[in-house]
Amino acid sequence: MSETLTTLPTGLTAGTWAIDASHSEAAFTVRHAGIAKVRGTVAITDGTITVGEDLAVSAVAATLDPATIDTRDANRDGHLKSADFFEVETYPTWSFTSTSVRPAGDDYVVTGDLTIHGVTKSVELKTEFNGTATDPFGNPRAGFSAATEISRKDFGLTWNAALETGGVLVSDTVKISLEVSAIRQA
């Protein structure tokens, strides 16, 4: 079923939806030494999804906390938080602010400005609407999955180490995936 720009997905109603940080996640994957993938998460601390009667006037805004980076290795997490990478003391938040929302087949593309390490670049999030439900507390919820790829270098993240066998320790390409649960506001 392909949606038109003026049609909201079934079950999604116009209004403001607050991102539920405790049921949402921003995850990343980056290649290490050219042979393995390292995965991690960063907490989404705040955000809203404003759904218009027309998707063209819908918007997404979110804030993330790079100090919460978790790759299941404390030493690596500390290095990522340092001046070699994210400089979390200098750049304590990341943000995403949409600039457009449009249908793409059965899914959607949310284009927006992603700010990491004080650098803002436009990205496209391929987004899937996962439906709506009412939780046990009577809150209407909506779920979304989204994904994109970015270049670390585009955000000024250039630290690396050469490998004896050629190549580098950390790839430039970072895959980002999001799972978002949002609660309809009164």
C-alpha cells in the first residue's frame, strides 16, 4: 500500500507525540580493523514527533546524549568520549531536526539536520511506521524504525590508526538504526 503525501498511515493521528526515551534506542555499527563490526548505543534523551494532517507539515526533533555511548567495553567507551572522537565535555548533545517527511513506497523518508561533534549535516532516515497501540496505562503509542549511513569524516571525526596489513582500525562508514516509541500528548 503506497501512501500519498496527504494521507497519514492507518492508526497514526495528527498531533504531538513525545518520544519515550525508556522505550527508544539509537544504535550504531562501525567496522573495526576491516574484519569485525562493533555495535553500540547512544541514549535518546528527548524528542517529539509532530504529525500534521498532511505529512508535508510533519516534523521530528530529537536530542541524544553522547556521554551515554555504550559498546559493552568501558575502555573503548572512554576513548569514544575523549577528544580523539566525540569530545563529550565540549559537545554534550547531538541533535536531529527534520526538514521534510515524504512517502517512499510503503515507508517514508525523513530528511533532516543531524548535529554530531558540533557539525551539522543533512541525512535521510529511511523510516518504517510500525503501527499504534494503547499501553496498559491508557497511553496511545506509535512505533517507528529508521536507518541511515553517515561518514565519520563528514562530522570531523577523523581519528584512526593504520594497520600493518593495510587499511585502518576504524572504518569511515557508520550505520545508524533507530527504534522509537512515542506517546500521543493530550
